[in-house]
Amino acid sequence: MSHGQFYKADELVELIHHNFGGFHPGARAVHANGRIHAGTFTATVEAKSVSRAAHFQGTPIPVTSRFSGGSGDPGASAGGTIAMASRFYLPDGTVTDLIAINLPAFPARIPDDIIGLLSVAQPDPTTGKPDLAKVQAFLADHPAAGRVVQLLQVRPAPVSFAQVSYRPLHAFRFVNAAGEGCWALSLGAGGWQCRSVGRGNVATTARFPIHRARESFAAGSGGIQARPPTRAGGRSGGRPFGVLA
Ligand code: HEM
């Protein structure tokens, strides 16, 4: 959202509240039900060749990750859309955050698109459900959003927070110690490739944090070593860092 579009934020959050049964005091407007786990992130050896970021140098970095469902209702269980918000505690005492979601793409390109989609998805006061004809008309008008929604409908629901790929859905540029930059290109299950624009492709294929985190989370070793969740939705046992509603 650009500076000129900040005024839309209130409208947007208001619509979100309407979609999730109103305002829930003390809860986030979306991703209201989540829990935090503590762990350690250790970057792969390739990471520092493409990035000079402190947490990519291979030193184990303490991390907290909040896993959440997409709903704004704190009482709702996690459904098909789930998220991972991580905070890395860097050696110099500062922190850096990374948010990611399990969607392969986002259904809105500009703020007006998400405002439009949320508006047509408002529950009808008589039925308590969105008017499907309105939603379909909007998606027909916005084919990119339509494709994402279609994809979400045929996708199986995740079995656990540990068994999905979390994607930041953003263009990331890595710069290494020599000042060489490249754009991170997601290869899905194949990890990340560093692609240099204008100077040909860099031959580096590195497995970066998010992907590694998912793998090691499931395997229980390496990457982000999160303690197993103790509440529903994951493996049992262990002690979570905290629980947030
Ligand atoms: C139109 C686009 C979006 C809107 C309007 C939106 C809105 C929001 C809002 C209102 C919150 C709650 C913030 C709070 O109360 O602290 C939130 C949380 C969050 N969003 Fe988004 N979001 C959008 C896109 C995205 C995308 C593309 C991602 C990831 C790729 C993402 C990941 C997250 C995560 C992980 C959280 C939870 C953070 C936490 O656990 O503390 N969001 N979002």
C-alpha cells in the first residue's frame, strides 16, 4: 500500500471485521488464533554466498514463530489458509521479521482488489452467508483473483502446521558481502534460486530459510527447530513458547 492509499486501511479492516463476525477485542483482525514456538534457525552453507544478512551467515539464530489460522475469529480453528510469522533475534541485539502464508499466490494485486473481494464476500444478513452470485461476478471480472480462489477450493486442507510450504509472496533481493545482488526465485519444493537480472543467471541454487524450515520442522532437526505444539493441529508433547489468541 502506498502512502496515498493509507486512508483505505480503516475501510479494509472494517470489512475484515464484518467478514469474521465483528470486532474481537484483543485479537488481531485476521490470523486471530495462533500460537508461538521458540526455536533456532541455522542457515545452509550456500546462504551466505548470496546474502550478507546476519541470519544467513550460518550462526544458529534464536527464532520465535507464530503459526496461525487465517480467520479473524479467535475461536475459529485453523482452516485452509495458515500463516507463519517469524522473528529472528540477531547477534547485535536487533530483530528482523519474516511473514509468510501457505497460499501459492495472493488474490489481490492492489488495495482496491481486496476491498472489492471483501465487499462481495460480506455475509448476507438474512442467510449469514456470502451471496455466491456476487462473488462469482467479481471473480469473473478479476480473473487473476478467480484463479487463486479456484486453486484454494481444490486444494486439500493442511493436516498440520508442520506440513505445508510457507511463502512470503514478495519479491526478495539478496545482496552478498561483495555487493552482488540477485532476485530470489522460488522453485517450490526445489528450494530457491538466485537469479541475477541483466548479468545472466547465477549458477547458485540455495535452499533458503522458509523452505528449509518446513522440511526440518517435519523432520524435527536442522533449520528452524521448533518445539512440537501442545495444542490441537500438530504433534503433541514438548512445551510451546507461548499461546496467543
Ligand atoms: C491485502 C492484503 C493483506 C491484508 C489486508 C492483510 C491484513 C492483515 C491484518 C489486518 C493482520 C493482523 C495484524 C495485527 O492485528 O497485528 C495481518 C496479519 C498477518 N498477515 Fe496479512 N494481510 C494481507 C496480506 C498478507 C500477505 C500477502 C501475507 C504473507 C505472505 C500476510 C501474512 C500475514 C501474517 C503471517 C499475519 C499474522 C502475523 C502474526 O502472527 O502476528 N498477509 N494481515
